[in-house]
Amino acid sequence: MTAASLALLSSPVEPAGRLLSPDELEAALRDIGARRYHNLHPFHRLLHDGKLDKDQVRAWALNRYYYQAMIPVKDATLLARLPDAALRRIWRQRIVDHDGDHEGDGGIERWLKLAEGVGFDRDYVLSTTGILSATRFSVEAYVHFVGQRSLLEAVASSLTEMFSPTIISERVAGMLKNYDFITRETLAYFDKRLTQAPRDADFALDYVKRHATTPELQAQALAALRFKCSVLWTQLDALYFAYVAPGMIPPDAWRPGEGLRADFVGSPA
Amino acid sequence: MTAASLALLSSPVEPAGRLLSPDELEAALRDIGARRYHNLHPFHRLLHDGKLDKDQVRAWALNRYYYQAMIPVKDATLLARLPDAALRRIWRQRIVDHDGDHEGDGGIERWLKLAEGVGFDRDYVLSTTGILSATRFSVEAYVHFVGQRSLLEAVASSLTEMFSPTIISERVAGMLKNYDFITRETLAYFDKRLTQAPRDADFALDYVKRHATTPELQAQALAALRFKCSVLWTQLDALYFAYVAPGMIPPDAWRPGEGLRADFVGSPA
């Protein structure tokens, strides 16, 4: 693919202004989160406030699995581009966290437990046959971005993790309080992320602050974080459209009742 | 990227059955169109029946521009993979059709005329800053698919053109009848496509029928066409969600009133 077509294959970067200090850059990054992170999306507000029914929570768990499953692929793509062992030693921990150290361990496994906890058959979730195409395309856009853009942009696109402790706390408290079919064990994925995400985000933020040393590079880093916010936002747009309102499920996407564990089939939604 | 991760980065392929005859394969491909082509999408029904307001038609024209603009990039990606001059001579005509022979010529230019005809400033459309992220991710998924999957799958993914004469006829007749701000000149893009698309589709269909010679290859070709239908469908899902119902425009996407020609600003929607 040519440089020109790759440039078109990208989120627009706003014109660069003056050089920001590292602290100003951090503030600008945090401001993006304050305005565009997906904790602000109406779907998450419904999820956390207990306003979704069990099938809508299932749709969220099923689709989000694909995002979880591709995170180590994204991180391995980035790992392959890191130029030295010291950086790679740090970044590879993300892959360990998601893939685990043995069968039954790791973040992907914990998300599968969440999906099973809300009623899904494990193999159905693993197959990803029921996810929305919009989920697939959004997640793949993220993987391609990390493989094709500069290393600075690839690292900066991970910085949504700066904002995740807030949403995780809201989510776990809200879901445990509002849904009788959700247990603390089902949500074990998020317990681990409360310590993993800030550790990862601290490193990535420091990297971005040290490497975004011109107005142009700072503009690229900010645009990369906006891009990543869009990756998360579009997934919730698609869930809302298909399963909340207007509720138009695309051809081939999961429909309530499909893919459930044998002991859940026929139990009331 | 590894073969395993690329396999995950793809639409699931259904298990292959028995070998179909070429005519049966064509019938199976046409059946996919009959059930999943985007003429069936509620957004298109509203568009063609005159049920959208001018701003909703603008949102469609603006977003669809990105698809049009990337089609020659997609076709150049495929061209680069064709092994002989005879095939390349035929496929390159698609690029000529879209890019034209001189400034002001070609399908992309005609789509820009359509966007200008409904009120947009040309440079705003060219910038693609106002398109939905879901549009961007869907279109890019198509370009990546054509670059990464087998040549048979890449060619098969173009076969939605088999179904386009029907939708174009419906669209042109419906839009001219129902919208007083639409002229035949604005819709000139579609006149050309009525002859170009069937010529292109005939060649691609013949290629697929001759090269899909095992049940596995036939299953791949069918899955590629389903994938492409999803690429088109998700774009309309996102338009419907943002601009029809529930009407939740994502951060940064075009909002009515933005990006219009100076002589349209302030004119009633």
C-alpha cells in the first residue's frame, strides 16, 4: 500500500500548534478522555445503571470478547516493532496478563468466564460467529493502526487505559448492585485490570511524554488517542443500534436465545 | 502478523459442503445478495422513498464519499496481486473508471459533484474529517481484506456489483421523484455505474466460477461475498444510528450545518 493511500487510511490529524510542555501534553491527553472516553456513552450508562435486560448484557459480553481476544495480538504487533529488550520486557507483560501462564489463566480466560457467567456456551463465544461486523471492523482497525502507524502513535493509542480505573469501579459497583444475575466472581476480570491498567498506562504515558518532542509529534499522539476513543465508541454505537434502539440486529449477528449454555436455554431472560 | 492472528482477523467461513456446479455456485452467490445486499437496509428504503430530510441525505452523501474514494485504492491493491497482464488489463479499467482520464473526470469526481449538489463544500468532503468512524473502519476492513486474503476471496468480495443495477434504478427513480433538491445532473454518478458495474461483475463472476473448484474454495468465495455485504450494511447501520434513530451523532462526526457551501449556509434544510 502506498504512503498516500495509508495517509487516507487514517484519522485526520489536526494541524500542530505550539510545543506543549510534558505536563501540558498530559493535560491535553486527559482532556480527550474527559470528552470522548466510552464511559460517557449512553450504552455504558444503561449498563452501569441496571437499565439493560439480561440479553442486552449478553450482547455486550459477547461482542467485547472479540476486543479482549485481539488485545494480545495488538500487543504482539507492537512488541515486534519495539527496538530494544528493555522496552520489550515491559510491554510483553501485557501479553502475559491477557494470555496467562497456563490453561485457565489470564484476562481472556476471565472474560470467557464472564460470558459463561451470563449464560453463554464457551465454544460459541470462542467462535466469534455471533459478533457484530461493526465490532470486528473496529477492533481490526485498532490492530492495523498499531501495525502501520509510527511507534509513538501505536503507544499513544493504548492510553485509554489512563481512564479505565474510573469506568471499572463504576461498572463493577453498578452491575453488582443492579443485576441479580451478576456475581463478583463473574466480574473477576475487572479486579485484575484495576492494578494492571494503571501500571501499563503509567509506562505508556511516560513514553509518549518523552518521545512527542515536536508540535507535529504531539499532534500525532493526541490524534492517536482520539482514534482509540473512536474504536471504543463505535463498538457501543453498534451495540446500542442492534440491541437497544432502534434494535435492528444485522443479518447473522447474535439473537437472544442463541449460543447459550444448555443449562440456560429456556431460563427466563 | 501471524497466520493464526490473521485467521482470527476474518469473517468466519462456514464448513464446506459438497462441490457445487458453476451454476449452483452462481445461484448461491445471488442468494446471498437476495438476503443481505444493502438495498434491504431500512436506511436505503427511507432514502429511496423520500422519507429522509436534506441533512440525512447529506450525511449519506458525505460518508459514502469515503467509500468511493477508497475503491481505486482497493482495486490497485488487488491489481498488484494479479499474476498476468491479461487479468491486469481488465481489472485496471475499474481504476480508470473511478479516477478518470483527466482533472474533473471519473467516478470519484462525479460523487463529489453529488455531494456538492446537496450542499457540501468540496474541500470539506475531500478532507473526510466529518465522516463516521464506523464508515472509516468498514471501508478500511474492505481494503485490508482485499490485500490479505486469497485472490479468489478478493475477487469474490467485489461481487456485490452483481446486485447494484437494481438498487441504482430504484435509487435514481426514487430520489428524483421524492426530493426537489436532487437533479439528474447531481446523480450522474449512477448513470455510468449502470453500464460499468455489470461489465465488472460479469468478469468477476466468471473468474470466481472458474477458480472456486473445491468445496473449500467455494465456501471461501461465498464467505467473501457475505463479508462484503457486511461492509456495506454496517455503513448504513451507522448512518441510521447517528442521523435517523436514535440520532446519536458520535463525537467529531458531521453535524447538520457544518461543511456547507457558502451559498447553502443558512438556506433551509
